[in-house]
Amino acid sequence: MPTQTALIESVAGVTGTTAELMADGSSIALYTAASVATAKGTYTPTFTALVAAGTYRLKLFTSTGAVLATGLRVFVGTDGEIATTAPEPAAMSAASITAVQSGLATQASVNAIDALVQTLISSTSDAF
């Protein structure tokens, strides 16, 4: 029987935890851990069905079903592996996106830059 594990950090001392792997952005569990060991806030879910190669969202649950921790993990699909942590994609708030977009070039700013360039060109050609 294959065995693959992943590590995830959370509050120490929670018992009766379960863990699931799902495609990122999905709420459907593709794999459920057979067991979850814990030591000083590090939880180690063990999956006994061979997890296919890919990046998954690992969710750690309390015994009541509340999400205790979540994170992306990369599996290469080999027996005995410990999944690696994948970086979380950066997310921008709507306000941040608006701020960036409002700083993009407008026709007025392009005209101002053109005028500045023309001024610089004419002042340097007078010097020669």
C-alpha cells in the first residue's frame, strides 16, 4: 500500500484532526488522509491511496469540521514521498488593482512626457 505524507503547521494540541487534498479552488476532496499525526503544532496527514503528481490544496480540519489550516502542496506521485510546500499565489484586492490601473498611462500623461522629451531634445541640440 503506498504511503505519502504532507506537513502543515497549526495550533498545537488539537486532536481528532482529519485532512483532505483537493484541486485548488475546488471544495471537492480528491484524497482523504488515513490518519493525521501531530507533534508540537506540525500535523502530518498520511495518504494511503497513491496521490497523482500535481499541486493540491491541503486542508486540515478539526473533529467538528472547522478548517484548522490550509496550504498548497506539490506531490510528485511516488510512494514514500513527503509533499513539498507550494507558494501561495499573490492576490490583489480590488482597491489595489484600481490604484495600479489609475496610475497607468493616460493620454494626458503621454502628452506631458512627449513635451518633456521635446524640451530635452531641443535644449541638448542647442548645446552642440
